[in-house]
Amino acid sequence: MYISDLALNDFRSYREVVLEFEPGVVTFVGENGQGKTNLVEAIGYLATFSSHRVAADAALVRQGAGAGVVRAKVRRGESETMVEVEIITGKANRARINRGNARPADLLGIVRTVVFAPEDLSLVKGDPADRRRFLDNLMIQFRPRLASVKAEYERVLRQRGALLKALQKTRRRGGVVDESSLEVWDDQLARYGAQIIAARAEIIAGLRPHVASYYADVSGGNDVARIDYAANLDERRNWALPTAAQLAGEDGTELADGVVKHETELRDAAAVEAKLRETLREWHGAEIERGVNLVGPHRDELELSLGTLPAKGFASHGESWSYALALRLGSWALLRGHESGDWAEHEEPILILDDVFAELDSRRRLRLAQIIANAEQVFVTAAVGDDLPPLGGIRFAVTRGKATRLDDGGRTGGEGAPGGVVTDADVGRDVDGGADTVGSDG
């Protein structure tokens, strides 16, 4: 798949911009604060309804505007689909598919992206929550229906957590605690949580060989990068994930086979639901004592190891960068494949590399350029053009909120609709032309 047209209205620093793209590499070059990252952020938003830069949507709407619009034309082979999201401050987002009203959830899966940005160093060095977020964003693109499952799980988690705090207060006052009041929430948490656990187990099993391969490619080192699923349910049921050192030892092959077998068991959502429900009830007392949810996938961990050591705390800065990049490239490979294991034609996700090359040494830059050379579409941003290896494709210079294409006579985005393909008539709104001068956005 690839995006042939992108239009933004009141998104970040852009009042209005319309751009045309082609398959292959599309590069945006501009100093920090000129608006290049805003463009790729908009593309990424269409895939997951989330930004790789901020947690809340309010920051995506241009200051002083009530709503922002992201509109794109997506091509898969001979077919094309127009998608649009209107981000409304303080209200639910609106969506359209081929100019018809749709639920935002209906857009999930139409655009698929993998974004790699400097913030991704937290995947290796950051907290477990960063790695869970990575898994869940990948999960939603891999299985779009699970977006609603995740939302329901989070709702149940909040309400069950509030009940646990109330029961904790009752117990501390010497009152009688009725643990049975938790059971209705146990059932729901188990039902939704089991589906998340099963999906994560499937994703990690599929992702593991890609991560190992891409890490070896990018780093050029001898240490093997390995990812494993440390499910909170296992911890509560006393199943211990082997350490990296154990997996590299004499019994490593047998232990790795055991991990694969266990991951297969975790992919059985019905069996996991029963185990999760049983474990929740066993832990009622401890949860009431603490006043928090202690059991469930919200406490899972994606374990990253490098050689015989955990990556967090032991990997160097360069190794951490290579590992984070391998996680994203592995996601790209996983999403572009078919369930049968074959290449899925026209389903390759769009790859976004936001200010990445500046963080890599020359050898890693060249290797990354080789990896992405045959991708269907890649968006690259850079503050300095000299940071980029030869990439081919098309290049835009981004200055003060205007994107100027450099290889066809300097055609400038943001001044009308080139080719008449994506216009503001498509969403029934007028614009006053031009783009605002960019403030502090990237």
C-alpha cells in the first residue's frame, strides 16, 4: 500500500496543506521546528488514532481551531480508498471512508504504518509500559478488532480498581468485606484480558525471528537479540521465564522449546480466560490489601535480551538504538506478511523514519538504506540533508510550514490541490489558503 495524496486542515502547525506522493522513498528535510514531523505524524495517526509524540489528541489541533482534519488517499494495487479523520477538541473524532460517514474504528486496518522515531529508545531503556504500548499498537494493526477489546479491558480495569480501593477502605475501618462483589468484574477482566494475552503471545512468537535478523543486519555484532513474553499471569501462577543466560547455556535448546510450547498455550484465549479467572479469585485478598489490580496483562513485560544479558541496563547506546530499530523493522516485516507465511501483495505497511539517520553511524545508515530500498513506501525526515545516505525517491524541503518538492521545478504544497485529487470540497469546508508559520512543532 502507499499514500498518493495527503491533505491537512488545522492539524498541528498547518492551516492547510495538500501534497502528492509516489511509491518509494519520500524525504522531508527541514530544520527543527519547521513542520516536517507534523506531516509524518498525521500519516501515522491514520493507522492507530494515536501519535508517536503525544498522548492526548488535543495537541494535534492547531491552536485557535476547534478541529483538525487529516485526509489521505490510500492505494492498494488498482484500488484506492479515501480516508479522513476529524479530530475535534473535547469531543469524539469523526471519520469518513470514500466521503461516507463511518465509525473511527472502521478506518483501522485501511492504513498501516510502522513509525520509528528517537522516542523509541524508550523501548529498550524505558519502563515496561513503553513496551506494552508498543505491543498493543502493533496488536491493533495486526488485528484491528482488538482495539475495542483493549478499550473494554481498560474500562473494566478502572472500575474494578475503584471497587478494590473501596473494599480496602472498608477493611481498614474494620468492616465486613464482600469479595463476591469483585466476581462480575473478574469475569469481564478475564474475558478481555485473555484476548489481549493471546494476541500478544502470537505477535511475540512471530516477531522474534525478525528482530533477531534485523538486529544482526543493523548492528553487525555477534550478540543475539531475543524477545520473550513475561506474562503477569505466568508470574502469578509460578511459571518462570528462563533468563537469557539460561537460554544460552547447555540446556538452552530444551528451554527455548519449552518457551515456544508455553507461548502456544497462551494463544488459546479460552484456556487463558479460565486460568485468569481462577487466578483473579486466588488473589482477591492481596488485591484488596493493596487496593490495586495485581493480575492481568496490564502488568505484562516484553523481555529484551542481548547475548546472555538483559538489554535494559547492559546494552550500550549504539546497541540500544540498533535494538529499537530492529523492533520496528521486525514489526514492519510481521505486518507485511500473510498469515500463511507468504508475502501479502499490496499489504506492506508504510514505513516512517522520523529523524532516525542522524542518530546512526555511517555504517548503520548505509545498512538501513539498503533494507528500505525495496519498500513500497517510506517517509523519512531529517534536519540536515547531509545526514542521509543516498535514498532516491522524492524530496521535499520544509520551511515555515510549506513543503516544496525539489525534484520537479519546486512545486509547493499548501497552495491548492495538485491534480485535483484531494480537495476541501471532499469534506465540505472552506480554507483560507496558505499555511501558518510553524512555531515549536517539529
